[in-house]
Amino acid sequence: MIIVKGGVTAPKGFLASAIRAGIKKSGNPDLALLYCETPAVAAGIFTTNVFKASPVRLSITNLRNRTHRAIVVNSGNANCANGRQGDADALSMAGYIAKGMALGKKEVLVASTGIIGHRLPVRKIEMKVPELILSLTIKGSSDLAGAIMTTDTVKKEIAVKVKLGGKVVTIGGAAKGVGMIHPLMKKATKHATMIGFITTDVSISKKMLEAALSDAADESFNMISVDGDMSTNDSLFILANGLADNRSIRAKGKDYLVFLGALKFLCIAIAKMLAADGEGATKLVEINVIGAKTDRDARVIARKISTSNLLKCAIFGEDPNWGRVAASAGSAGVDFDPDKADIYMGPAKVLSGGSSMKTFDKEKVRKYIKGKKVFIKVDLGSGEGSGTAWTCDFSKEYVAINSEYST
Amino acid sequence: MIIVKGGVTAPKGFLASAIRAGIKKSGNPDLALLYCETPAVAAGIFTTNVFKASPVRLSITNLRNRTHRAIVVNSGNANCANGRQGDADALSMAGYIAKGMALGKKEVLVASTGIIGHRLPVRKIEMKVPELILSLTIKGSSDLAGAIMTTDTVKKEIAVKVKLGGKVVTIGGAAKGVGMIHPLMKKATKHATMIGFITTDVSISKKMLEAALSDAADESFNMISVDGDMSTNDSLFILANGLADNRSIRAKGKDYLVFLGALKFLCIAIAKMLAADGEGATKLVEINVIGAKTDRDARVIARKISTSNLLKCAIFGEDPNWGRVAASAGSAGVDFDPDKADIYMGPAKVLSGGSSMKTFDKEKVRKYIKGKKVFIKVDLGSGEGSGTAWTCDFSKEYVAINSEYST
């Protein structure tokens, strides 16, 4: 597997574009389109929030269709909590693309991110759709990655190539979301605002594509947290158009595993970009839990630690306060023997068998924690289960961003 | 029921004292003693954290004793993650009091709060115990309430009197804890650092006392959150010495309910004091959920909302961002019909039947949210279940306090 340029337009057959539709107050690009030249099978997972935005509800419905051709996405407005008007507006947004490109209405998926409870300006969108369609290009990934940004400070995109039975398969991805980030996305369920698009030219059945997306997300996007707040709009889409001409993946055999491996790599890479760019963040924090009874236990504990405001403030302050790791690990609702637990902060073991190390090199750890990446390992010493979560530190800037943001 | 002065030394038979033992770096009082002149029945609930501090483990064991006489507590050191040495040190701390006052070793309960992973300075404590015992007074509640403070800015104490079958029963309380506050305390289980003491001269069986403490805590201390972080040391004790001479409460009859009502009132009053004094807080936030299918559902949702960093930042910024209330309510893992949900911020209905109100008086809400107390109501419109949680806003000062704190 190799990393290549081109993001979501790296795989064969995909085009993208982005324009300024005047939805964002800033006047920055805020409307983007991802298009596949041939019918693609699609899968999507969505926020598990009870309050689901209208575009999420529409995409869940439209995903029942056999094939898809386009995804239209806006930033600056979540189109959430707008009742039937919101549902009608999401339908209109998809309809403009379907009409303009002569596609079936259900072949178009939609996503929105931005403020909750304000009506989506569909007239502005309608007027800009022709320009959006005319701007489609095979180099459009970067424009799309930029237009979906809200409080993000950098674009997030990546692509990889992997060989499958002699054929080269390409997978591309782009995503946004650095606040209200604690996704738990499942098939046809909930909400938070991260939005991600994955494209691939692999040939695969819709059922296997759905399975691969869920499996990959559970070890990547569903393991990141910026602030512990789940959005109403989290959406992750994958489109697969089969142009790589590989023997189509129809079951969980060897080809599926190779494809899943590449997809996981791509999803983890993007998920880490999101966590690293978390609102106000100065450091990326990786929490690896091993020695748990099951992988599920390990993931639950890793994710709990990733939401500890106290730990994240300590890391912002570059103080190796491992007591906050222990306290958080112990509060995840998962039982384990505390007297078997070890904790490592970067290069140093700081807790051994549930008891603090008196002799670790505090200066070494203090120096380590001044870096841009902080790695924390918790070994429960009770089994083979493992899991990894990613977060960022918690700064005064996070509070500034989210207290000075006005409805 | 009336509110009276005197805190934990208001009920008959209780004395308290506090001194400086040199455990806190600041040199402030850090060692306190609560003493009952006659044998009292006791109950305690503790953090449900897997990592439990040594004093928590010892108190759980000692609570198996039939009666108790004293509780000794230190601030500045949590005596947590210190292994067998920590357990031995907690035992020593209780032992000094037992020896100095000629009590049974198991008649003494212990609590600690402060930094994790540093050895408790038991020699300092041993040398100061005679002074601590000599300082006991029936006006000692305020000294005790001061000595247990860590990042607290005000003392928390209250007492109430209630009539039970013609006899006046007094209940007093004192507590600390404004950071690492998200307690979930149960009988003989977990940890976070809030520490609370309740005294009463009611005559009651140990079994009924345990039941009353759990019931009262579930609607008060177990419903507050400052930062979502559960401590390893949370402890809430109640001592009842029977000196009020009421007909002893042995079952859940009328007297039990009157006593429970007064106890709940006292616990809610103290819990709100803790939330209002949350690290860096400028406002107390009360979240009331009604119309849920069950009380449990309502409490889970209220508590989830109380941990929303985004909402708490918005309240710090005095911005009525109710979308963050909706997003958080929907992410609690409790199913409800979003199209039946209403949300109120103070005087204004902002969401009606899952759809944003276009007409509410934004200026009125903006003015309301500038006050020191913010009241949020969520009506799910689906049943009779209700619950209330308390939290505070989230300020840059919280980040400062917890990033500049050094291990």
C-alpha cells in the first residue's frame, strides 16, 4: 500500500467542485459537490443522536437506493431542528443537483454542517448549483476539503493505492470537523458534526461496502473525541464505482481483508488529522489500552480517557499528571483489577501494578510532554483486548472559540 | 422544616475540629476531625471508580462495624495509587485517632482529598493528632468545612431541623469538591473527589440510614458535574446518634419519608453549592428534564446535558445556544421522539416539537442568561419521568486552574 496525492478525486471516475454560495457569514466557500461518472454503490453511517438533522434523515432514506452518483454538502448551516421545513429544504438541495445533472433524485446524497436551528438558505443554493456543476474537476478534492471546513484550520484529505488480485485499487478520503466531535456513527442511526467522504474505484457489493465502512469507522472516526459532544449531523459516506476492474468483493475473504486494511489505514489517518486540529488544540494525544479482557473493554476505557477534561488540561499545561489517566480509566464502567494496571506516559512507566512509580525520570517525562504528540499507554494486565483512541489537549482557546461563537 | 446554623455540629452530640498539619503546600488547615460523643450508626457511599483510594477502601471495610464515633479527613493528598503502603498509611491515620480517643479502631472512618500518587505524610499527621483532638468543639463545623477545601473558594455547610412524632430532629452537612466532580457514589463501590459529611441526632436503624443516604444522594450529589471527571476518592458519610429521642425509624413508613425529605433538601442544597463553586465557574446551571418515560431516563439525559463542554462554554459566553442542549440531550443513549421535544431557556421556549421557535424574544433570553443562575428545561412530551442535574459554566479560568496545577 502506498500513499498518493489527490484525495477523493484520486480514484478513477470521481470529480469534485466547491463554490461560495453565501451561506457562511465569512464569505468563504461553503457548497461542495462530489460526483461519480458511473453509478457507484454507496454506504453511509450517521450520528446516533436522537436529534438527527434533515440531511442525515434524507441520506438514510436515499441510501436504500441501489446506486448513487453524487453527494452535495454545505457548511455554515446544519439544517437541524428545522422540522418539516428542514426536511423539505434538504430534499430541495438534493433535487437541484439531480435536476441539473439529470440524475435520479435518490442517487444524490446530502450533508450539512454549521449552526443548528437556522433555516437553510435554499434559494442561494439553487442559484449557485449551475456554477457548482460546471466547476467539477478531477482535481477538485482540495476545493471540496476546503469548502466543508468550519472551525477547522487545515484541510484533511489523503489517498492510498493497494493491489487486489493484480489490479490497483485507489481509495481517497476528505473530512472536516474539529468541534462537537465525539462521533458514534452507525448505519442509519445518529448525529455530531464530523463529515467525511471516501471514494474508491474498487468493485465491491453494497453489503460488503457497508461492512467495511462500519468496521473501519469503529477503529478510527468512532474513536476520536475533541470535546465529548456528539453532533446532530455526523455523516461518513463511501462511494465505490468498480472502475479498478478487480474481481468484485462479495464476501469477507482475502480481498475484503486487504481492502479493509487499506480503508482502516486511510480512516485512521484522517481521524488523527481531525483530532490534531481539534478546536484550540496544541497537541495530538493517542491513548492505547492493552491487556483488557476484550477489545470492546479496551476501546471503552481508551475513549473514556480521551474525554477527560482534567487530563487534557494537564497536557495543555505540559504537566505529566498521570493520576488523571488512572482516575479516568477507572470510571469507564468497565471492571478490571486496579492492582494489575500499569500506565506509561511516553517513554516512562509511571504506574506499576496499581501503585505509583517512585523512581521514574520526571524530567524526561516533562521534556517528552512538551512535544506535539503525546502517547499514553494503559496495560490492564488482564487479557488480550486492545484499543486506541485519539484526542487533543484542552486549551483556553477552546473555551474562547466556543464562548465567543454567537447564535 | 427550618434551616438553622451550625453545620455538622448543629445536631446534638457532635463536635468538630481542624488544624494545620503541613500536608498542603499552602500551609492552610488540612486535617479535620468529626466526633460523636455517643456511638452512632453510620452509612457511607463511595466513588464507583475502579481505582479506589486507600482511605475509601478502609472506610468501606470499617463501615461493617455496628457503630462509629469519628471521621478523620485530610486535604492536600488523596492517598491514592500508593499500593499497600497507602493502605497501611490510611490504617495508621485512623489508628492515631482511635488510640488518642480510646475508641475501637473500626469505629473510626477516614477520607482524603488532594493529589494522586504521593505518599501520605503520616508522621506529620501523627504529631498533630493530640492538637486535633484537643481542639474539638461544638462550634467546629466551620473549621472542618474550611480544612477540607482544596480548589474550593467558599465553605459549604448547612443544617436543618424537622419534627418527627413531636421530637425535633436536626441534620447537619458539610462538603468540599469543585474539580474532578462527576460523582456516582454507591454503597461500597467507587471514586471522584467530593467529600461530604452529614450528621444527625435522629434515631434510625443502620439499614434505613443506608437506604436514606442512597436515595438522597441519587437526586443530589450523584446529579452534579463540574468537569465530567470522576474521582478516586469521593466519599459521603452520615452519622446518626439517636439523641433526638424520636421513635426509632426501622422501616420506610411516614417518619422515614419525613426524614428523607429533610435529608434530600439538605443534600440538594449542598450539591448546588458545590456546582456553583465549580472550578472557574461564574454561573450555576440547573437542567430539568420532564416528560420522559421514566425518572431514570430523565436523570440520564439531564446529567448528559450537564457534561456538555460546548453548552457550558456558550453559557460562559452568555450566548443562548440551545442547539447544544438539543444535541446533548439526543446523545445520552436514551431513545425518545425528537418531534415531541420542547426546550426552554429561562423564560423562553426555544424549541417546540423538535423545531426551532422563530419568534422567541432573543433579547429577553440574552438578558436572562447574563444572570448568575441559568435554568434550562427539556420537556420530552412522552411520559411522567423527571430529573434534575446541576452544573456550572466552563470558563478559561477552569483551563488555567487545571493546566497550571503541577504534579
